Amino acid sequence: MVRDEGEPVGWRAAAERALYGPAGFFVREAPAAHFRTAVHASPLFAGAVARLLERVDEALGRPRELAFVDVGAGRGELVAGVLAALPAGVAARLRPCAVERAARPPGLDPLIEWRAEPPPDAVGLLFANEWLDNVPLDVAETGPDGVARQVLVDAAGEERLGPPVTGADAEWLRRWWPLSGEPGARAEIGLPRDVAWAGAVASLARGLAVAVDYAHTRERRPPLGTLTGYRDGRLVRPVPDGSCDLTAHVALDACAGPGAVLLPQRAALHALGVNGARPPLALARENPAAYLRALGRAGEAGELTDPAGLGGFTWLVQPVGIPSPLN
């Protein structure tokens, strides 16, 4: 863990060090040990992404080499699940790639490339599940003088107000998250995430880029922000000492490029064949074992599409040189 408190710095620098520095949280820890994503909730999620990849493949004219790029791959669970769920003919042409700043985990399929950055000029599907919420950003707060000021923080999590927000950060706030003049109002300056997402999309020569995260839009920004910590499956105070995940919901509308659409995860998964409908009772009489399996899948699908839970995620869907295969 980061133990030297030092001088307070902006949240972006503090989180970068705490999450991705030499002793950073995501360098040391497997994300699945601390929080549960849709990938870990059910293999139905990887199956749905595999079906989306098949649609992208068709829209691309079934290229000789098809890319699947999993950005923010954790320990490679999604890319491995997608590879396993694809038909043999598609899997044979697949170039699977996991993008993650931690070291390659042992036991991962050797077919899966492991990189710190997306590969250039990929043709296929780039998928970023709960990546952008961990791209560090700065926090602004309206001071007693009514001026938006940078929030500084030390490694113990103690905050104080710093200098006024200026330049590109101030312009981003004006456009995407205007702060009221009420002292204590907070905003998370999403410009680094916009830049990170634009870079990921630009790595695609043709295909589809999808970002999935807890999100908000300009019409419904949270007045006090969303920055928080996670450890061992529980919300904790956000302290940038490397002991916990640091996350904040994403202003996905600011990230969206031309032609992009925002969809609730519930709608996206329904379009990909995932729903929580109970199997017919007749199946219980005809084949009880099959009924129980179908009932289990329906329960998993219900969790993935529950608007009060995982179904409350938002998908940012950005086509690159093809019509969107997710409508």
C-alpha cells in the first residue's frame, strides 16, 4: 500500500498512484476478489457478448481475421468466456486480446494476447466492461467563494480545497457538469475518460466499440458526485493508499462520439437474447432436469437485467465504419 501521505494532490494523481502504481490496488489484486461484475455473475453475459461479436463479424463481411479486444480485462475472464462461447468457425478466425495494466495471469489461454494498450487497426469488437469508472479523474468542489476549485487529497483520504479549476477542465465542467454556486457542490471532471475512450475507439479500423458502466447524463448529474471505494465486496471510504478500489460513475454522454447511442444494459441484453422469462411449466413435467437448468439460467438472466442492479448499467455503443448491429 501507499503509506507516505506526502503533500495533498488532485484526485486524479492520487488515484493513478493508488490503483496503478508499483504497489497499486489493481496491480496486486484480482478485481473479482473485491467486487462482482456481470462477467462474474453469469456466463450468460459472455455468451451475449459472443453473439454481439458474431453480429459484428457479419456486418464486417466475415474478415479473415476478427478481433475481440477486452479493455480493462481484469484477469481475462470475459475474453476467455467469449472465446469459449463462439462457434468453432468464428473462433478459428478470432484474434482475442486482453488489455490490462496488471501482469498476465497464469493459466490464461495462450491464444489470448495480453497488452497494456489496445492493438492498433483492429477489425472487430472492442468491449470495455467497467473500465472507464477506474480511469482516474480530478474532483471539483464549489468553495465558500462560489468558485469551482480542485479537491486535493492525501494518502490518508483527507481532503482540502485547492486552486480554481481552469483551462480544459473548466471548459469540460461548463459543458458537461456545470456546478451550482452552492458551497460544497461537487463534480467529477470526466475529461480523462473522454480522452481514454476516444483513444480506444480510434484503435479500431472498423467494427464496434462498447463501453459498459454505471453512468449518468447531463440532465441527472449527482450533486455530490459518486466517488467511492470498494474492498472485499463492500463500499468503503475512498482512500488513495492502495488498499481499495477507487471508482466513480461515468459521464458517458460526454464520452459518446458521432453516431453513438446509450442503452440500458437491460435493453442491450434483451436485444442479444438474454431475458429472465421463466421456462414453461410443461417442461417441468416432460424433463425436470432441463426445467431446473432453464430455471437457473432465467434467474441469472434476471440478475443481469434487473434495473435496480446489474441491469442498471449503461452501454455506450459506438460503430466504426459499419451500421450498428445492436438496435
